[in-house]
Amino acid sequence: MTSIETTQTEAPAPDRRFGEEILLDYVTGSLDEATNLMVAAHLDLCPDARKTVDMMTLVGGALLDDAEPVAMREGAFDTVMSLIDRLPVDARADRAIDDELTVLPQVIQDRIAACGGKWSFVTPGVKAMDLGFDAPQGSADSAPGEVKLYRLEQGKGVPTHTHKGSEVTLVLTGAFADGRDRFGPGEVSVASPEITHRPIAEAGDTCFALAITDAPLQLTGALGLVQRALSLGGSD
């Protein structure tokens, strides 16, 4: 495991998988778009979570079978089919993605193809791709959240940071360690404002990770001073 120097306040042990409440919200279609994408990718990588979702789906289907039927209004079927016919043709099949990305869960590949995502530089050895939609805001006065795919080369990592809100990260390939623990494929890291860390990719496969934040990250140390200075300068 890569040795990491990090400042960390007392915090709960890292979570590793989504709980049953979120999985149930996924089954019932109650999740926001960003979290739904992350849970779908998690299910591709975590057989136990997939089994739980399959069981919830079966139970839900059984409950529907026992429910009292409700008559549809006249013409409802024709209306639905008409709406489907007016949907735009999905052009994702015509959009190729890099061969390197074919190791990712299909739902992530589909999202990259749909939004035409491009890499942007973060730090040496680290790139990020905006996946084309905002995550829910952590509070009314915070900036919109972000949904990004990260690519970390072995031994490389994002700068040390804390959080103005929450950060949920799903490892898709490879692994990273952040001073709290190690996270491998299919595992979920949850960080809150009480946590300061620096995720660094381990040796081996390139680490791809999907991250959802509901507020901007807060860099620490010298980079934090620069970040705050730029923020103050932009508010004039």
C-alpha cells in the first residue's frame, strides 16, 4: 500500500457499499440522476448488492401482483406509444470511446458516449471528465455539485483536501488509499467535512473512480491558500 501523509480528524470508519435504503430507492426509481448512475455501476461490480436488488425487485413484483387493478383511461396506451415515437434517436452507437474505457461498467461507458465527455487536467498523472450533469447541492448557498470520472495513474493522486459538503466515490478499476483505508473495485468511499485526505492510486491497474460532490472541495496547505486567494479575487 502506498504510504500517505495526511492530516485527519476523528471520523467514522469508511463505508464500503450502499445500504439497503439507497438500493430500495434505486429499485423504486426515487434516486437523482447522478446517484442512480453510481448505484447502477456499483451493482455491476458488487454481486452481493446485485442479489439484494434482485430480491427487492422480486418482492416488489409480488406486491404488485396482489394489488387491486386500476383501469387505465381510454387511449392511454396510444398516448404512451406516441410519446415514445417522438423521442430522439439515441446516437450513442455512433460515438466511439477510447479502448481504455471499455473496462468500465457499461452504464459508465454509455454515459461517456452520450455526453461526449473529454478529459481535463487535474494534477500530473490525474485527469477528470465531467459527465454532463449536476449533482444535488448540499445547501441553498453552495455551488452545484459535480459528477466526475477520475483517472489516476499508479502512485498519483489528487491534492490533499477536505470538503465543504459530502463526497461519495465509487472505485471502478484499480484501487486507491487515502490515509483512512484502501478502496478497491466496487467499493464506496464516503467523505464529509470532518475528513481531510489525499487519495493516491496504488500500483497495478489504472484507477478509475466515479465521484459525486454536493459542494466544492476545499484544498489544504499551500494549494488551499491559492484556492482561497483566487476565490476572494473572483468576488470583487
